[in-house]
Amino acid sequence: MSDSRPILHTQVLPRTADAPGAARDFAVGLLAELGRGAERTDDLLLAVSELVSNAVVHGPGADLELRLQATPMMIRVEVSDAGTTPFEWPRDGVNGHWGLGLVKAVSERCGALCQPSTRVWCELDLV
């Protein structure tokens, strides 16, 4: 990355079983463009997979949106769907919900916004 402007990539994904794999491929492209962050590749791919999988399993609507924003310091992942029902970030493993706990474990910050639609996000520091 030759300057300090953020890189922003957005992709609409159909809510299908293929969405997590397509999202991982999309994230690899961001890392290549960023030119750094290889030490966080596994964390990024896990977070993307889990956030997208969560939207596929629990979100309403036909599509979801993956938004990746990167700077030399950080990568932010956001996954949005049409859901409007507020929810609390589940405790690890409660009722089989391990995915968001994994996201919390591999990221520095994470959360969920539910108005006007659901957007679940996490941030991974690169420095």
C-alpha cells in the first residue's frame, strides 16, 4: 500500500453455504492489495468465516454484505444482513454458539449493531 488512505472493499454475497468460502477469498484479495498483514491472515480468515457463517445461519433475507476496510494499522470486518432483532454477543459455547466467541478471541475489538439492520463487526490490529 503506497499511501495511508484506507482500502475499502464491499461485496454482496448470497445467503448460501458457499458464502463463507467466497468471503475468505475476498479477504485474501484485500491482504494482497494491502501488502502486509500476513501474520494476521489466519485470524482474518477465521473472523470473516465466522461472521459470514453466522449471518447465513441466523440472518433473514436473500443476501448479506461483507465490508472490509484496511489501513496500515488495522483491518475492520463488517457483515450486514436484513435482521433487525437486537441480540447480545453470546458467551462462549452457550447453546452451541462458538463462532462469535472465536471472533472475539482473534480480534482486538468486536460488536454488533442492530438498527436499522444487523451489522456484526470486528477489528484486527496489524501493529
